[in-house]
Amino acid sequence: MDAIIEVEGLVKQYGPLRAVDGITFRVPRGQVFSFLGPNGAGKTTTVEILEGLRRASSGMVHVLGLDPWRHAGELHRKVGVMPQGFRFFDKVTPREAVRYYARLFGVSVDPQEVLHRVLLEEKADDTYDKLSGGQKQKLGVALALVNDPELLFLDEPTTGLDPQARRAVWELLRELQKEGRTIFLTTHYLEEAEQLADRVAILHHGTIVTEGSPTELIERHGQGPRLVLKAVPELISLLEREVGAGLKVHDGTVIVPIQQKGVLLRALEVVDRSGLPWPEINTERDTLENVFISMVGELDETGEVRRE
């Protein structure tokens, strides 16, 4: 699969500060690629370099086969961009905004059709300052689509949306991917990245500390599936004796790793045979959010990444 974005050894330096510290990654055509990281990790700087808005200090960057800084004008006609904190002119309506963008790109579009794609057609003639926060976000996505781009840069596209509207945007992004578009997504919603992204890169202090599909990252850095059981002391002692290896106990809660099905069946058999009370029992599996919080927290404490 050919790469629509290629980055090798990218550095962005501001005096003694390396905001981006030698990162390398590729984004295959047709994928959703998500950048994750705490504030100040280097996400926005990297994205602005990819968009041709900021010049790299060193390294190689190709987007759609172009150097974003040297060929910014050509690149901007081929990509759609929704920046973080998107804003527009207060007294302009969404319909007028779409027409304005169409003129800028020299394309012909039906504003109503574009606004329909982002569920904003009913607000087509309301001025921007009358739109809700979520509706303003939808307009940002709509304007990113005006020039029918091959590649979309979406920075926090669902901020301010209610859960139903957020999922509607997710469905739109899935449709755009099915059309063959590539989406570079930055988001603070870890569930969003887990649901949408084919690959995820986690940045910290300007460095990519891990990269892979959401499933790969969860398997590589998570704790694995586990049985979690609140139990009386007698049952805890029985489980410790009969289940054994890997079992953890904390404040009346027993955690049993269950990568192997036999361990789960043995633990449940012990609980059932004991006849002892257990107020709560369930199975748990890590999410991308669990992995992200754990990794970033460990990096902040030690400066080293735990690899499993």
C-alpha cells in the first residue's frame, strides 16, 4: 500500500527546545491515522509542518509526494483542513461559507449537499454566531470537504458535540474512508481513536513512543484480560491457594489474569464450589484510553516506556 504521508527524522527546534524530536512514520493511502499525546507533545507542530504552515528544522517530509513547505500552494488544493479551535466570520452563514471556500478553490459545489453530509443543512442560513458549539464544529468539517480532498487533516473534529452528533460524524468519517480518502486525525477522545483509526501514534515530548493499530497497542502495553472479583477474606485465601500464579489482591478485590481460558474456568469453579459470598464479579479488558493514561503517566514519572 503506497504512503500518502512519509516522514523521516523530522525535527522542529525553537532555540534549545526540540518541539519535535526526530520522528519517523508513514501513513498509507486510504487509512485513518490518529495522533495522540498530552498537551505540548508536539502534535500541532507536526501537523502544521505536514500542512505546509510551518517549516521543519530538519528531516524529510512528503505529503502526496510533495514537500509541504516548498509546494504549499499545490498541496493546499489537494487537502482538506479543519484546524483546532476552528472559527469563522460571525455574520456569515454556513451556505455562504461553503460558497466562499468553493470560490477560493475554484470548484463548483452544491452548498446544501455539502452541509447535508455533516447534518447541518437545517442551519444553512443561520449566521455563524448563532450556531451552537457543535454546529460550528460541523461547519469546520464541511469546509474541509469543499475541494473534494484526497487527504483530510482533522484536528479535534468532534469537540463540543453531544454523543449522538459525535457518532454521526464518526459515520461520516467512515464513509469518507470508504471513498478512498486518507484521514489524519488528532483527538483527545481516546474512544474516538480506538473506534476510527487504523493506526495510532502516541507522542510524548516530541517523540513517538509507540505506534500500531489500537488492538496492537492494547495487546502490547495493556494488562491483558482479567477476572475482577470482590470477595470475602475466606474466598480470597481459597483463590490464592487454588488459582495461584499472577493473582493480585487489593482492598478486598481479586484480579486474576485470564489470557488462558483454563485459568478463568478454574477460578470460576473455585468460586462456585466454595459457597462463599461474592458481592461483585466481572471481566475487564483494557481500552486504548487505559493504555494511553498508563504510558503517559509512566513516562512522566520515569522518562522510560514500559514495553511488554
